[in-house]
Amino acid sequence: MAKINVYTTAKNVTKGATELLEDLGELEKNINSYKSTIQNLRDKLNQEAKERELEEKRKAEEELRRKQEEQRRKEAERAKEELRQKEELKRKEAETSKKSVSSESDYKKKSRKKKRDLWDEDDNLEYKLKKPKKSSKISSKKSKQQVEQTEKTPERKKAIVMGEIISIKELSEKIGVPATEIMKKLMGLGILATINQDLDYETAAIVSSEFGIELEQKVSKSFEEILIDEDVEDDPSTLQPRPPIVTVMGHVDHGKTSLLDAIRSTKVTAQEAGGITQHIGAYTVKVNGKPITFLDTPGHEAFTSLRARGAQVTDIAILVVAANDGVMPQTVEAINHAKEAKVPIIVAINKIDVTGANPERVKQELTEHGLIVEEWGGETIAVPVSALHKEGIDELLEMVLLVAEMQELKANPNRLAKGTIIEAELDKGRGPVATVLVQNGSLKVGDSVVAGTAYGRVRAMMDYTGKRLKKAGPSMPVQVLGLSEVPEAGDIMYAVQDDKLAKQVAEERKEKIKEEQIKASSKLSLDELFSKIKEGEVKELNLIIKADVQGSVEAIKQSLEKLSNDEVRVRAIHGAVGAINESDVMLASASNAIIIGFNVRPTPGANELAKKENIDIRLYRVIYNAIEDIEAAMKGMLDPEFREVIVGHAEVRETFKVPGVGVVAGCYVTDGRIIRNGDARLVRNGIVIYEGSIESLKRFKDDVREVATGYECGIGLLNFNDIKIGDIIEVSIQEEIKS
């Protein structure tokens, strides 16, 4: 019995120990859980503390920027107020002087009547009295003292300047103050300048006032204004019907030139390299006795480079689409260009005789881009044609004449000519040669003309066949000889009364170009978007979107267009897949648009053109960054501190696998320079494949800091080995933007 009790007791103790161990295990789990919760809370608190610190830092930076802006604004207002006070003081001094002289004049009249004194005409402030009485002497002395006091009142000197811009050297000569003193005053205003640096009129006026000199701007009627005044609107009774000007556009090899060839019945295509248009041509043909002028343009110059300079040359656009290919990227580009220029489109569905031709599919694809053909209830005229077999050409031309008739195109042939430069070149034998499309009036041999900064007298005129002409009427393209220099395509050409005015206008334009180079760019950029919205200058934000895939284009377009508000409408005027090209830049210039690139890069030519045309190109790899930037810019919160500066490009000519290192690219530096501490991108067919940094840069076996244009080098990219022959390595640095 005792044994059983001991056994039972031992069993109970063992059971209690097991339960105790289980409870301890559960307790340990709970402790670990609490530890984890506490650690999470600690991490969360640390994260919140960091975020608060970052937020406070950001707010402090914003406050500092705001204070700096406020200080700059107050300094500018103080300078303006000082100038205003000085001008007010000068005005009061002038009024006081005027009153003193007036009272003296009254006194002299009375004295002359009483004493018959002689007035000295050489000095308005001195006089003599013959046989004066004692009382007169006292009065005379008082008057003399008053006149002397008036003479001692310092009069502010005046200096007159012409135009908006003046150099420090010229200002020094105008106001008679050494240039070094002017530069010191500018330094006091926070402007560091050299003796040859140009100042705007307002700054020059503030500096001059510091030396007690009033700067006056003389504004006279410019020669440009005289030219515009002479270009009066025509009386409706003098207008006569003119031929339509037609531009033929479309995707490469869809048959643009072949169609013109069929219309003109000349073999132009066979003479051109690869059957692709190599130049701008302008031709006039007759259809049922009615002339039509055709522009055969490579790319879309009639809608971009010409329109960017204010020239609207096209009346009708013929869009050539191959029936076997359908709508292609350049077709979409052409549609967007024509729509932006508000020009009616006639679709020529070409190659209907080719195997696989499907005109109905083409019509369907056109509807996706807003062109609905007439037979489907739309307004777009579509004509099936075969340029090769000359089928449907007559129907197409009849449609052109019909649309032209509906537009009621008219001009006055009995006036001085006005036209647009279509193309221009320097011929070794003939000098500057310009192709001019006369749009109004009649151009004659011997007329004095001005186009851009070029001027001269028309020495000779030829039509597109080379035949010499004495006179060219509206809608007629001619080659002109006799200009002083080569004008730019898109320049408006005016015939004027005499050579003198033509030369004066050209010289004035050259000065204006110089002034504009000094002033800020007029093209829209994200940095200045908010201020222009506030001033009411921007009602519509035009965007051109280029991406690596079509899905990205559509996503970005939809996201950005949703940002429209009551003040500004965001509008994507063009979107396509591929690298940013020169055509995109010229469309941006013509439409005052900003280019958004997603995972793509601009071509070298597009980069150069963007700099020349002052076009803002923004490149992104994350869609939300693009949306945030546009949204922030519209709210006035965008304040970029750095900008990317491309320093060079290198082409991959060979690749080498190096054990323990990876793939090294054997490269040739095509432009700029390659630097070891720069950022690197690998671009393949216009698409960004890699973004990072250069791990190694060698010339032969030596490590180098940089490699210049025209030299070979070895480049290793950090953590990247998928390098192929033909890839482009682009190197850039981040440069601080100076306010």
C-alpha cells in the first residue's frame, strides 16, 4: 500500500513538473512575442523619428528658401522704391526750379516797364538796370540772390539709351562714370559682371540713379513695325482665288514620292537614293486647268520647323497609308502634326494592287487616331489609289480641288509679295539660293526683299523646272537669287519699297537676336511653369511622350491628362515608342511643348536641336516621378537643385570577359569625354538598358580618369555584364543649378 502511495505521489510530481515545463514554454513564447512587439514598436518609433527629422529638415530648407526669396524680393522692391523716390525728388526739384524762374520772369517784366532796363539775352539769369533808385537796388539784390540760389540747385543729368540692352562699357561712356565704378555698384546689388557684359534697361537705370544720373530709354518706331504697318490687310474686293498648297506625308516607303511621281508623270523616284526623298521639293501641276502646288517634304518640316517660325504654308495634307502595312508609327506622327496645325487631311490608301492589301483594315486603324472616313459617318475623305499603276489619281486630285473650293482660298496678286522660305542653300557659283513659296502678292525680278536677317534684290527667279521667270504669283514656288546671306527655312519673306528699308529691317533683326540670347528662354519649362500659369501666360500644357513600350505611352498619357485643372489643361499632343528624335523636338518647338521620355534617350541630333530651340526634355524611369514632377510644377512646388549634363558618348566596338571582373567593353569615344567618376547609362536602339556608374576606365593597361573624343578605351560597368557590340555608353554628371 505504501508502495502504491509513493508511486502515485511520484506520478503526480512528474505530471506537475511536465505542466510546469509546458507553462514555462508558453511563457517563453509570450516573452518572445512581447520582445518582437517591443522591437517592432521601437523600429516604428525610430522610423517615425527619422521621418519627423527629414520633414523638419525639409521644412527648414523650405523656410530658408522662402526667406531667401523674400529677402531677394524685398531688396528688389527697395531698389525700385529708391529709384521711385529719386525720380520723385527730381520731379519736385524741377517744379521748384520752374517756379523760381517764373517769379523771376515776372519781376523782370515789371522792372523793364518801370526802369526801361536792358535784358541780356545771352544769360537768362543775369540782368542790368540803368539809373536804378535805391529801393530798386534792394529789390534787385534780393532778386539776384534768388536767381543765384536757383542756379546752385543741382540738376540731375540725363543720359539717353536706345533699345532694351546696353553693355557696361557703353553705359560707362553714356553716363561718364568709369566702368570699374559701375561694376562695384553692380557687385553691391549682388551682380558679378565683366566690362563687356550686357545689362537690361531696368538694371542699367538703377545703377545710373546711384550716380545721380537719370537714364532715359528712347523708344522710336522700329523698322520691323514700319514693315508690319506696310503689310496692310487686303480689301476683300481685291482678292482672287489662289491654288491650294498640298503637303504629302506618311510612313517611310508607303509611296509618298511615287504618288507625286504619278501626279507629275515624271520619274523622280528613280533619281533619289533608295527611293526615299532626300530634299524638300515644291512643284506646281495642273488638274483640269486648275493649278495645285505640292510640297514633297522629308519628315514633317511643313508642320514643324516652318510652323515653329510662324509660317503656315499648308492648306491640305494628303496622308499616304500603304494598304498592306496599315497605320505605322510615322503615320501617327503625321496625323498628330496635321491636327496640331489644324489642316484638313485627305487619306490616300496606296498599294491597293499589292498582295495582302486590306483598305478596310486601314480605315479601322485610322478610327483609333480620330480619323473616321466619310462612308463610316465621319468627315475624313479616303481615296484608294495605286501610285504604281496610276489608279485613283484623278479621284484623289478631284477631292483636293473639292476641299480647296470649300476652304475658299484667296489672295491679292496686285501687291508687294509675301511668302515663306521653304529651303535655302549656299551655291558655290550662284551664292545664296532660296526656294520661296509666294503666299500673297506677286514677286518680280528687281524687287527689294527681306527674309529673316537676309536682304537683297531679286536678281533672277526660276521655277521647279529651271525655267527663268519675271513674275511669280500666289501659291507659286520659285528659286530666288540675290540675297545677302542664306536665310532659314520658315523665315517670312517680304518684298519692300526700297533696298534701304530691307537692310535696316535685317540689321535690326540681328540686334534683336543678340538681345534675345541675353534674355531668358521664352520656351516653356517645368521650372517656370507655375509662374507662367500665375501670370496667365499658360492656359494649356502641351506634352510629347516617348517611351520604350506602347503600354507605357498610354499609361503616362492618361495619368498626366488627369492632372488638368481649372487654370491649365494638360494635353498630350503626341505619343510614340522609341528614342526622342529631331522631329519630336521640332514639334515641341512649334507647339511650345515639353518632352517626357520614359526609359528612352534623345538622339545626339535631337539633343543638339533641343539646346538650340530651348526645349525642355525630361527623362524618367518611374512613371510616378513624371506625374509628381508635372503636378508639383503646376502647384509651384518644383524646385530642382541639380540637372544632368551629358559629358560624352562611347560606342561599344568589342567585348572581353575578364576572370574575376566580368565583361569589359572595348569602346571608341564618339563625342565629348568619358570620365571615371560620372554616371553611366547603356543605351541599346534608343532604349535605356542600364543605369549606374563606371567601375573601371582604362587606356591599354593603365587606369585613367578620363578619355577624350577619338580615343579607344576599356569600360567596366558596376554590377552589369550584358554588354553587346553596337551599344552606346552615355556618361553624365550632376551639375548644381545656380539661381
